[in-house]
Amino acid sequence: MAILLTHATIATMTAGYGLIEDGALVAEGERIVWIGQTSDIPAQWQTLPAQNCGGRLLTPGLVDCHSHIVFGGHRAVEFEMRLNGASYEEVARAGGGILSTVTATRAASEAELLAAALARADLMIAAGATTIEVKSGYGLTVADELKMLRVARQIAAHRRLRVVTTHLAAHAIPPEYKGRPDAYIDEVAIPSLHAAQAQGLIDAVDAFCEGIAFSPAQVARLFRAAQDLGLPIKLHAEQLSDLKGAVLAAGMGALSCDHVEYIGADGVAAMAAAGTVAVILPGAFYTLRETRKPPIEAFRAAGVPMAVATDFNPGSSPVASLPLSMNMACTLFRMTPLEALQGTTTHAARALGLTDRGTIAPGQLADLCLWDATHPAELSYRIGATPLHTRIFGGRLDA
Ligand code: DI6
Ligand code: FE
């Protein structure tokens, strides 16, 4: 099956926006086979029934490279606690936070988790996502981490969405391992990693390197086990303090370091040297009313590619929308609308180690978004309204 789109303003996202005015695109099967000017469509495709885009903006389908959408329950009560003055760390230390979601996730059946995750995936799709990353990390036993990962793997069978899964057993220390994080790494994190890889459930390995979670030495041990299995690594680094997780992760060749509000100059330099992507998560910054911003100017100056993601999770970032995250990245962090769109297309794909999406070019997957917009900056500019007109997934328009 082939499709022909005509009269689109195409942001190819190759070299800046890479705008093509009055552009046209042909996809055959899942792939883009031609792009150019509407006036230059090669004869072999001129007879295809054309979808006239009426000048609308066509971008790559958005890529959300950091989410935690498989979980039980919600955390609205904790939201209230924090508004009454408790910090995220205080809530976590009081047994709330991530651990309350762990209790709800352990109690939920696979079918319940899947139904809830699909409802969240629908929100992401409605805001323009065509690829999402989904992490485990609310099970914290071997069996419950595997349960979460099986659910994450099932999402793509039920929705027109590509899903990349990440093992995040090293997300928090469960009550039964309180004060024994090393034992948790040895008895749960590493065994669940081996089992998940053996069952084909994971594409990458992540950890939370923080005072309330795991030390760089513990993370390094897990990452060595990941690399022995041939899996790429990434890290929740420097979200609340500077433990030098980014120096560690970049030094081991990580795909990305995420959050990075508290990163130092050494971390930025290590990421630049390794080509590690900085994943900017303004939804968590906003929700936690953080004040320390990621060093956007330093990343820019060092040439560290920046991605923008939702971090969709029940505690620190209950947001499904990439365009809203782009708006926050611009308004809160002074990223430019071009950087924000690169952050949810080409750089987000790179953060997942993927080169077949995130730009519009022949050979790329025909995952695209057509927007009720004419300039790419409109995607970052609007607040709360998603101007998505039509999503194209694998060369087929959404119904
Ligand atoms: N940092 C975050 O922002 C999420 N995980 C993490 O390590 C929060 C997860 C949660 O609060 O449930
Ligand atoms: Fe996260």
C-alpha cells in the first residue's frame, strides 16, 4: 500500500527544521520513499490518490523517550501533601512516593495494569506520539518487574504505537530491603535483568542514582551486568543532587542521562565526549516545583543533544502530552521551539538508540504527524491544546 501527501509544510528535522514549503511525500508500506516539492512528484506516483494537506505542518511522529506508564493507583493524595509543604524526598522517606505506587502495582493483575497503561497510551497518541519508551520500576520483585515488562511489551499489540521497553528495577529500595540496597541489587535488580533479557522483554537498562535510591557504585554494578548482556544503558541522574551519576553513565557509554538538573560541568563534559543525550523532563520539574534548572546553555555550548520527554508517571510528572512538555521546556528552561521539536523527534530517537525515525527522509519509517499549524514553533507555543490533525503510523493514516 502506498500513500501520497501533497501541499504540506514539511519539517524534515534534518538540519534545523529542514522546512519544505508546499511539500509532498510518498510512503510505500511502512517506509517513506520520496519527499520533495508538490510540483515535482515523480510520474510513477502521480496517479496515487492524493491527500491534500492544505498547507498544514507535517513533522516526524513524536517520540517520547522517557515514561513510566505501567503502574497501579494514583498519587493525588501525595500531591496534596506536597502542596501542604512536604518535599518529594520527605514523602518518599515517609513510605509514600514511589513505594505507594509499588504497593498498588504489586496488587494489580496484568490485565488491570494493561488496561490502565492503554488508557495512558491513548492520551500520548492523541498528543502526537508514535513511539514511546516505557520503564518498569514499580514492581521491585523479580516477578513483579517481569509482570510490568510483559504489560509494557503488550501495549504495541493493542495500539498503533511503537514501544521500547526499559528495565528499571533499580528505581527504589522496597521495604523488605530497607537499608540493604546492595542485597537488592544482587537479589532482585540483576536477577530480574537476566530473566527479562532471557524472555525478550527489554531493550535497555535504567537506574535511579540518588540519595533516596542507588549510589553510583551500585548503579555501576548493575550497568556492568547490562553490558555483559549487550544491553544499552541510561540513567536517572542528578535529579535532586549531584552524585556524579552522569559522569559514571556517560563514561560507560550511556544512551542518555535524564533529568540532570543538578549536573556539574564534569557531567556535561563527560556527556559531550560520549555523545550521550540529555533528556530534559520539565513535567517533573514543574510538578515538584523545583527551582534548579538543567544547564541548557552548558549543554548547548558543549554540543550535548537534548531530548524532551514527558516522564509520564504517577508521582512527579502526571503529564501525557509531549507538546505540553515542549511548551514547558521553552518557557521554564528557555529551550528554543526548534530545540524542543528536535527534542521530541530526532534527539529523542537518538536517546533510544534508534536511527529509523525522528526525521522525514526516504528510508525512514512513515510515522508522521499532520498538525493544524503552519509553523513548527506553534507546537511549543500552545498550552493545553493539541493541534494534532492526523497521525500517520507505519504509512497509514489513523482512522
Ligand atoms: N524520577 C522521577 O521523576 C520518577 N522516577 C524517578 O526516578 C518518579 C517516579 C515516581 O515518583 O513515581
Ligand atoms: Fe523518570
